[in-house]
Amino acid sequence: MTREKLGLLACLATIAIPAPAAAAEEEAVTPASLSEATIEELKLGKYKEAVDGFFSGMPLMSGKAQELALLVSQIEATMKIYGPIQQCNVLESERKAALIERRTYLCQHSEFVTYWQFDSMKLPQNWAGFNMVFNDQTTKLF
């Protein structure tokens, strides 16, 4: 797949899969830990694990296997075009009240730079990822 075929590569996802966690683990989950763990999995080429892990705390959105598979395939296509992620830097962390946080990263691939946004919400029992966006249109950041 070429860059021209991708055009504006944006992937918005509101998908999740349920994953029970111990109470101690739930308290340790933060928006930063969710996004950082996702980025580490992406760097290792574990795209499905990255997506599954980010959305694992959002049981309301379970049953989205097709959307999940599509998201993973779009990430794979991005990595084939731009190469693997070498490093990511936090560009911005923005909290809306005490319940929603967006963390935006600028990521250096071997061939290009992309940005990634990870949105998390505070549920009664834990923080959960509910939206992931990645894009190659970095000029929109300015």
C-alpha cells in the first residue's frame, strides 16, 4: 500500500474488549500508563496486543471484533509504509475535568513522523482507553 493510497491516514476507534483485572492493578492504571504501554507494544511490532491492551478496561464496547481487526490492519499498513516506531515523545497531555484525559504523542518512524492520540476516561473502578487516533498529517499540529 502506498502513501498516496492511504491519503489522510486517520484511524478513530471506539472499540474495546473486556479484560478483568485485580483491584491493585486497576488502581495502578492511569492515562499515562495506558498510552505508554500501548506505545511500547507498538514499538515491538505487537499491534494486536497494543490495541487489545489499550481498550481492555472498557467492557461496554466489547464485541467489536471486526472494528478491532480493521484498526490493527491500519496500524500494520502504517508501519509498512513508514517503518517501525523508533521513539515517541509526549506532545501534550490534556485533562477535561477529572474524568477524561487526552495524551498526544509525536512518534518517529524510520521513514516519517506520525502523531498518536490516546483518550482515556475515569470509570468507577479504573481508567479505560476509549479512543485511539493516529495520523500522518503532522502539519495539522501547527
